[in-house]
Amino acid sequence: MSEKDLALEALMDFFDAVEAGIAQAKQHIKEAKGLKEVEAPQKFAWDSNKIKWVQAEGTSGPYERSEDVDSLDFKECLKDLEQHQGKLSRDGYFYWRFAKSPIIGRKKKVK
């Protein structure tokens, strides 16, 4: 690699670092001013409030589980979980599918 190529590569690395720093600084300023970017509300095919949940206790503490296979929302949730390798987070909850059974678990995410 020639000295000129090495200098250009170093300059490009510098520009990348400056660009990342500027983006981070802008984000900090927005947060400080209370101008967090507003995300568009996402439409989901299922509503967790329409699924019957039962309290349960697991090795990691309490959680809720559902076997509400007659519910369309439950079925849509299962489909969504399958598209996300059996795990996803939504509306302050972590959802997962139990292996080899139509059971869904959910646990409130800790902030």
C-alpha cells in the first residue's frame, strides 16, 4: 500500500469517526431538549389484551403464560413469534414460545 493510499484510508477513517461523533452529539442535544424522535405507531396483527394469560412461576421468577389456542390473537402472536425465532419484545413485555408446544410466555421487561 502506497503512502498516498494509507493517508487516504486514514483520512476516510477520520471522517467516519467525525460523522459518528456528530450523529451522537445531535442525539444527545435532542434528548436534552426533550425532542426525542417520535416513532410512528406500529400496527400489529394481534392484541395481547385479548389473550388469556395465567400467572406462573419459572426458574427465572414469575411470568405469565397462555395456551389460548382458540383465540385469533393467540394464533397471530404465535405466527409473529415464529417470524422472530420464537422471541420478541413488544409494549414493555418480552414474549417467547415454548419449544414444541403451542404455549406462549411473557414477562414484563425490567427498565
